Amino acid sequence: MWGGRFAEGPSSVMREINASIPFDKRMWRQDIAASKAHAAMLGAQGIVAAEDVAAILDGLDAVAADYERDGPANDLALEDIHMQSEARLAEKIGPGAGRLHTARSRNDQVATDFRLWTRDAIDEVLAALYALQDALLARADQHAADVMPGFTHLQSAQPVTLGHHLMAYHAMLARDVSRFADARARMNECPLGSAALAGTGFPIDREATAKALGFDRPMGNSLDGVSDRDFALDYLTAATQCALHLSRLAEEFVLWASQPFGFVALSDQWSTGSSIMPQKRNPDAAELVRGHAGRIMGCMTALMVTMKGLPLAYSKDMQDDKPPVFEAHDLIGLCLAAMTGMVESATFRTERMRAVADAGFATATDLADWLVREAGLPFREAHHVTGRVVARAEALGVKLEAMPIEELTAIDARITPAVFDVLSIDASVASRRSFGGTAPERVREAIARARRAGEKA
């Protein structure tokens, strides 16, 4: 299709390195849609005769039916999905197919198709994110009052509720939703009509094609329209951040499913066995989600490096823009589906969580706060007194709430029996009533807010 300038065909190696059909064939739906919008506009503007436009539109529908049935062929001679579709159209309707490319270049064609594909990809990810958020909400509601240890440095810190812990991930995913939604809004401008780089002399209607394809407006600069891939980088950036959040939740499941923790039992659907150790139940799905985050981050880095330093307008380097986006999309979809399944089906061992929360002097901060609130100590002094109490409790082998009052008053005479009202893990959790805190009432309020926000979305 571009051979008029050349006396010889490409070498076999050139043909292979130049072809993108093995991966860009997955954009066939977007290519057909953009071509139909372009053809309809050419007819409406009187640039191509109505009978040719009708034939082109019917032919494109026939090509789409072929693709739906058999998929595009891996024909390296036709280079990419755009040339393959045009060649197939010519087989359907004859030379009139050549009129479709009037006032259009492969540069704005691929930029349009890729934007359409990425926009569709975002819609798929958003649906998967909403499903995982719903799963987290349902499990958080079930466990709004179940106590577990809260950690810092993976050391027991303060008791929290399982519902509060799960809602932390819901909040992270809400920001992921906003990042994908922002990327979608920003990318929703149409490059079609930019042609190769300078626009076209034909009297095209770019507003019409943009509207037909669901874009908010045409892009305002033809050079920018064909040459930037920041919309793909926006997608990859959002996917990377989302993958990092998923990897953290996955790591929690890996830890919690281990025998030393014993906080969760993953269902058979999301576990595997060992080839040699019959007793094993491995959290492989969670481990793969954790691992896939690195691959998704690599996809983002790959496209950033590809785009670094490219002069305007189009360069063939940009043919490598799609594989990292396609790979990241496949991976993030798997990760979201896997995490949703694990959250929905996991059995949380709340008795074990409670027992661990009740060990390790997790209510020490409550004692320090009581000394500030009831005895009037500066917090730093209260912190020091509490440290001495913990050391003594550790030496005696008892919990803080089981410390004899004589032992407490021997450390600081300002401690009274009223302190025992705050030293249990239930009292500790119930006292954290500040907005965003772990008190069960606050957790249920957070769940209600999240559900209202989901209904509005």
C-alpha cells in the first residue's frame, strides 16, 4: 500500500520488524468504528460520493463480521490492523475501498484507534475496581466490630477492627478509581483529522467524527494529535499505582494465610498445592498479584523510555507504544479479578486475630492517653511511665489489664483503678471515635459513606 516509491520489497527481517499485526490486531473493533465514522463524515461533507460511502460502510460491517468469526490474520505483509482492514475491504467492495483513506493518514488513524482502545480499557478496569470495592465493603460490614492487631513495622501496635483494615484498601481503590477516571476525561479528545501531521486540505468535519466516536472534542493541534502518547502513559501510571495497592493487599493475604499468623484461610479456588509436600496450601494467586505489580511497573517504564526524546511528529519507535499497554491491561484485569475472588471467599479467623491483638501490650497507648487525660501528665512523661509499666508487665508475664493495681501505683501513684476501664482491647477500639477511626460505629459510617458515593457514581 506504500510501495509506489520503492523498486524492491522489504527483506524478510524488515517485514518482521516492521509488522505490528501480531499485537495491534486486538484493536480491530476500534479500527472499524473509526473508519465508519470517517467514511460517514466524508459522505456528509461531499468529499466521497454517497454510493461509495454506502459500499464502504457495508463492506466494513462485512469485514467486522469476518473478524468476529475468525479474528484478523497474522499477515505480516499487511503490517498492521489498519492495512489489513483496508485490504479486506477492497476484497469486499473493490477499488472503491481506496476512497476510505481520503483525508486520513495511518498516523491519525492509529492514534485514534489507540485512544479508543485505551478508553475502553479504562471502562473495563473501572468495572473491575467497583467489583473489588463492593467485595471489600461486604466483608468490612461483616467484620466491622471484630478486633485484630494493627501493625507498624509489622509489630503489634494498637488494636483495630478487621472492618477498618479492609476499608483502608477500599479508600486506596477509590483513589485508583479517580486516577483512571481522570485519565479517561483527559484523553477524550479525537486525533482523527490530524492526518499525517499537518492536517488536511479537504473540507472535513472534525467535530462530527469526534462526536460519532464519543469524544468530547477534536484535538486542537495536529502535530500533538499524531505524536503524543501521554494518554497511554496516564493509563499505565494509574494501572501501576493500582497494582501497588493490590500487591499490598495480596501481601497481607500471604502473611495472614501463613501458619504463624493464621488470620485467614483462602479457599481452594485461590490456592494451590505442592508437588512434594501434600500438606501445603499455597497462596499462589496472591503471590502472583504481588509479582504482577512489578511487570505492570515495567510496562510503564518501557513506554516512558520509548517516548523520551522523540522529536515531533510521528516516529516508528511509537509502534512499540501498544505492547506495554496491552500487557499491563491484561495483568491488571487478572489481578483485580483474583483479589475480588479472594476477598469474597476468604474465611477470616477472627478468634485468632483477637487473640493476637490481645497480646503484645497493644493497649499501651491507651494507658498513656489515660495518664494525660485523667492524671494530667504531659504526654512525654506519660509515655515514659507507660514504658515502665510495660516492662514490669512483661517481667510478670501478664497483660496490662491484668496488672495488680499495687504494681501500677508503685510505678506512679497517680494511677487509679479507673485505668482498667481503658486497658482492654474492646475498650481501646471503642474509644477511637475520631473521624476515620477504628471504632465500630465509625467503620459502619465509613461503609455507609462509601456505598452512597458508589450509588452516585
